[in-house]
Amino acid sequence: MRDQHRPKQDLINEVIGLRKQVADLKQAAVVRWRAEEALRRSEEQYRALVEYVPEGICRLSPEGDFLQVNGTFASMLGYETRGEATELGRVVGIFADGAERDRVLDAFRMAEGVRNLPARLRHRDGRVMPVRLSGRAVREPTNGRTIQGFAILVTPAGE
């Protein structure tokens, strides 16, 4: 054996050190697991909050495509599901027309945040719905200029 010439105390100290490393690794794993669980719970709470808020919430790409919508947004525009609103919205367009989309996107690009911007969205049945939009552009963290998308709160114009 290669360790037979080492003093017994050195071997004992090495075993103690290894046990300490194992205990530290176990502790780190527990801390990480707790952090992951807290993050999971937080995500679930925010997801539920966004899903059940009485206003429509959506995220737009810089080109004006709807990336994500909540259930209220989908039903406000006559869609059965969030997925249907985003998929059909990409194909047919949810803004009343291209000029309306460009006007809204320009307003969000120009300002730090937008409140109660009058806009017109297209309902699934084809009619145009007046709404008010509030939100902000979500900018690229590295350069702060490139727009990743827009976070928008949508309320019917009469409310």
C-alpha cells in the first residue's frame, strides 16, 4: 500500500478533511435545493397572478408579433386559448392594421413607459376594438438600445 509509510495522524487528518468536504457539499446541495424551491414557488405565484388579473397582459416582439398573452387578453379578443391568440395573431394580426401596429410600436420605442395609449385591436370575429395600452419596452440588457419586446397591459377603452 502506498499509504503504509504515512503517519497515522496524517491519514486521520485526511479522512477528517474529506468528511468536512462531504458535509460542505451536502450543505451546499440543501441550500441550492431550497433556493430552487423558492424560485419555483415564486414563478407559480407570478404566473397565477398574471393569468387571473382582470386586464389583458401581453408581450410583443419588436416587429409587433404577440409572443405571450394571458387568458384575459385571449378572451377579450374572442380567442379560446392563449396559444390560439398568439398563433392566429401572428397570421392575421391583432392590431387593426399595419399603420396602427407601427404607431403603437413607435410610441413604446420613444418613451420610457406608456400609459393609457388609445389603440385599436382586431377581435377574432374581425371587428375592431378600441383599447388602452400601458407598458414599456423591454430593452437588451447588454446595450440598452435593442428592444427585445414590449410588456403591455390592455384594458377595453371604456374602463
